[in-house]
Amino acid sequence: AMAAERGLLPALLLVLLAGGGQQPGAADYCSWRGSGLSWEPRSRAVEQVHLRCTEGSLEWMYPARALRVVLEPILPSAQHTTVCIKPASDFQGASIYVERAGQLHLVVSEAGGARPHHVSCFSAHTPQRVALFLQASPQRDISRRTASFQYELLSNQSAAAMCRPCDNVELLMAICSSDFVVKGSIRNVSHDSENHMSQVDVNVQKVYRQKNRIFQQDEASGEWRGPIRTLLQCKVKKGAGDFLFTGNEHFGEAWLGCAPRFKDFSFIYHAARERRANPCEFQLN
């Protein structure tokens, strides 16, 4: 977030960062649903929510004052360093901040309007524990507003895996276990530095597998297309030729996994099949 945002922090959140106005957490959940209407009208206490899973959701109806959400999954050996948030298409009534080194950085602003289906990712300075603050927007009436989002924590291993070429063993496993496997070429690559995301738009020649209908046929042109997301840190570039795109779904979107050139994949697969080292059968033709 920008320095201007840090200079205009709501007083209530500054009190919270200083350690005031805290209450014990209500419970531990993967997901949480609550309402600002249930709080004491004159209380300045900030509700605490602890979410103990690597993915889930939060729905805050009638936002009032502030909500502190701590993401700390119960996985002692895992190091989670990247957090991704997808606000609901009707997100309103609050802004989301993340705490870093005692300062709050804006992640989702109601003033700017949360864009539907828009994922924001950011690095967590403290592995396994990320504190988010939801600050309710001032409002004159009590009309229904809901600040809701999905979250997912990526381990440093999975984040790093997105950004490096797969070896042959990983590639052969990817075609067996990925949520999607498609052959195609890169139509365009776009980068979103604000949300630390990149998008690869793919012209699809063949869909071998997809979990949901992310890759669809364009009615006008008859071409099959689909977007694939990845982290900005991967520095993905547009390349010529055909690729085999594999990966998994996060928030109902395709996220890039192994993506070798198709001719390289074909050679690797046939060589593995000849020595019976392929973990699953894959119909190339």
C-alpha cells in the first residue's frame, strides 16, 4: 500500500496496533461468519477471529468498527509465506489491511471498489501468522452491507514451484494430478504489480482435462480460450510455439503449474512410457 494510506489510518486501528481494545478470540475456524449488529453499541473493543486453516472464507455482515483476523494454520512444519485474498463480487462496507512491522498496508479498499473475481496476493513477513484488519466504512444508515472474501495461504515451496521449470518426474506427475491439462499457445501476458499477479491468456488447441469450465469456446470465433494466473514474482513472459499447460485451481481460477513446450513434453512422456516409468496413462493424440 502507499505511504499516504499509512498516514490516514483510522484511529481505532492505531489503538489496536498499540495493544488496546483487544478481546480473546471467539473460536478457531477455517471460515467465519458474523455481524456487526451483535456488538455492544458503545464498546470500542475489536473483535478477534482466529482462522487455523490454509484456506477458507470470511463473511462480515453489517460491518461496524473493526475486525482483527489472524491466519495461523496448525501445520508446525510448513512455512507459509504468501497469502492470497479474493473479495466477493459484492464486497462492501469495509477495507482490508495487512500488518507488516507494526504498520498497516491497504490490500482491499472499498473506496476504490473491490473488483469482482480479483485476487490480491502479498508476502507474509511472519511465516504461519498473518494479521488482517477489516475497518468498517462510515455509514449513515443500517442498510445491508457485507464484506466477504476467500483466503488461501501458499507455502514457500508451492510459491517457489510456480516460478521454476519442472523436472521430468514432476512433469509426469503433473499430467496425472493437475486440475487442468491443456495444449495451447500464449495469446497474451499481462502483469498486475499492485496485486502481485500475472495472467497468461491461452489459445487452447486441446483440453485434456479441466476440473471446471475455465477454458471455454468463444461463440464468435469458435476458438477455445482461457486465462491462467500466476505470481508476479515468476516473471512469466510470452513465448512462441505450443505448450502443455498444467496446474491447479485456486478460488475457481486456473493457476499455472508445469508448462513445458509441447514437443519437449511429448519426448519425455514417450521415453518414460517405453521404460514403463510413466505414473499414469495419458492420451497424447
